[in-house]
Amino acid sequence: MKNEAALGEGTKDYLVAYRMVDNGVDLAVRQVEEYWGASAVDSMTEGLIEKLDGLRDEILKLMAAQISQNLLSSVSSTAI
């Protein structure tokens, strides 16, 4: 039996949100590096990166909850 799964629109949206956060981190780090130099990046962006890591974690939690709910609702009542 071949099982297939497709990404739902909601899941895709969560992945887009995750990527947007990633892009924001990259932009901020590059800006700090351009203005203050590479040696300042770690110390100046530590708090920002920590908070954005938390945001990414929350996005993944929400996405996982939605995926779990979608899987539970798609299981047939005759499934083992």
C-alpha cells in the first residue's frame, strides 16, 4: 500500500512564517556586521537571536499541533 501526504496550506503558511523570521535574523546580522564589523555581531545580536529562536520554536510548535490535528482528523474510524 502506498501512502502519500501533501502539505496543507496552513502548514505551508507556517513554513513561510518560519522562513520570514530566518530572513529577519539574517538581515539584522548583516546590518550589524556592516555597521559595527564582524567582531561585534555575536555580542550585539545575542539577545535578538535568542528571542527570534524562541519565535521560531513557537512557530514550529503551532505547525506541529496543526499537523497532528490534521492527522488525527484524517484517520478512519476503522483504522487500527
